[in-house]
Amino acid sequence: MADLINELVWSHSRSRTFAACPRAYWYTYYGSWGGWSRDVPAPIRDAYVQKKLTTRAMWIGTVVHGAAEEGIRRIVGQRPLDLEAAVRTTLTRARNDIEGSRTGDWLQRAAKRTGFREHYYGEPVDPSAWEAAIAEIERQVRGLYENRIFRRIGQVPGRVMEVEELRRFRVGSTEVYAALDVLMADGNGGVVIIDWKTGEAHSNDEIAAQLGVYGIYATQELGVPTDRVKAMHVNLRHAVETTHAVGPAAIEAAREEIEAGVTQMREKLRDVPGNVAEREDYPMVPEGDSRCRWCSFRRSCARET
């Protein structure tokens, strides 16, 4: 197998990390690179493990998204799960995630298994908090299967075009990654993008920015007319749905954001063609900043206490 190459590829999550903390960005995309190998120096391996850490809140979203993906793939494959089977399967996996993280077994395959920041950093967590997380997952999975949009997918499975497919495409001089939760044909020459959310309500600006990137993909890569792209934003935590037209203005704004963001990322590089970045060029946030308390890399940054 050919060696992996560390490339600067824009994504929504990469952009958010860069804006939040330059040092955390460096650890995520440079300082942890190659950490999946057993023969790398300990600081790289440690950063890689820290990069893979999650929190209860983030994990709830990952688990519920996984249940949605599996549910829709099974619908398309004409072997759907009923609600109770979906709940049982999801909760079994969730409990295994918690146990594997608690015992440290997840470190044997950190790339594929779940490790919690709470366990890694020895943060005190009342057992009831884990049960509350399990209960929230069950509540959202039940809400998913009862959601009218999920039910509609079950009625027209032939219209499902993509489910969580990681796509790579070019925007100007930049390669971009995007994965749509669900992409469906609307039956009239257009598409509907379905975006599941599982946490607190997101701002309209944040939603528009993410959907604009999806709009670029639909219009540029699939040839969908710019006036035929619609998005359904479904917050499963609050049982709220909103519809967005992803038109030319949103798409152009997304293009501009991508180009501007990548320009800033490239300015930090020592060697742009080689995508070489040095840690000292990516400063930490000020000592005592609240962001450090929630950061996965606080051990690598010597800000654990």
C-alpha cells in the first residue's frame, strides 16, 4: 500500500478547529500525523490518541448518526430494522463503547474504537451521567424512527442517492472534503440534503455555511441546477425541523469562505507545496483560557491542570 500523504484539504471541521485554537489545529493535522503506527515517537502517538478522544456530548451525536446511517442503508437494501431492534443494537454498541474506554481496551485500536476524554484524563463523572447519556441516545433514536422525514425515506428508498459518503472535490485551488448525512432526489430534477443534528440548536449562520458547501457539491459535482437544491435540517434533540433553500448566494458565500480559510492556513506553512507546518508557528491560546479545559490536547500542551 502506498504511503499516505499529508495534504491540506479543507473541511468544515478543519476550518472550525483552525479558528478555535492554532495549536490544537497543528496537533490535529500535523503533530499527530502517523500516530497510527506503533513505531512512531511517543509524542506523536500521544497526540494521535488525544485526537481520537471524544466527550459524552460528541459521542451521543456520533452514535445517533450511526443509527441513522445504518437505518437508511438497511431501508435502501430492503432489510429494514424495526424500532425496537434499532434501539437494542444501538444501546449495546453504546454500552460497549463506554466499557472499552473505561478499561483502556480501545487503545489497542484507537482509530476504530471510542475513547472518552473523561476516562483519559481521569475526570470524575457520576455513574448516573453515563446512564443519562444512554437514555438520551435511546430517546433520540426513537425520535429518529418516528420522525416524518425518516419515515418518508422509508416510503421512497429509490430516491436515496448517498448516505454518509465522504466526497472530495475541488473549489478553486483547494481540495474539499464533505459528507452529506443523506442526499435524495426530489423527483423533479432537484435534490434534498438531509442534515441530522443531535445537540444544542445551531445558529442560522453556521447552518448556512455548512449547507453552502453541500450546495457546491450538488451543483458542481452532480450538475444539479442552483435553484433545485433544498436542505432539511432536523434537530433530533429538540424535535425541530427547518427547511433551507441552498441557492446561488449561499453557494458563493461558501466558496469565498473556503478560499479565504485556505489562504490563512497556507500562510502558516513553512513549505506550502510540501504542506510542512512547525509547531512554534501555531500559538496556544492564553494561559487560563476556558477552551483548554475542554481540549483533547491539553496533556500534549502541558495544560492538564
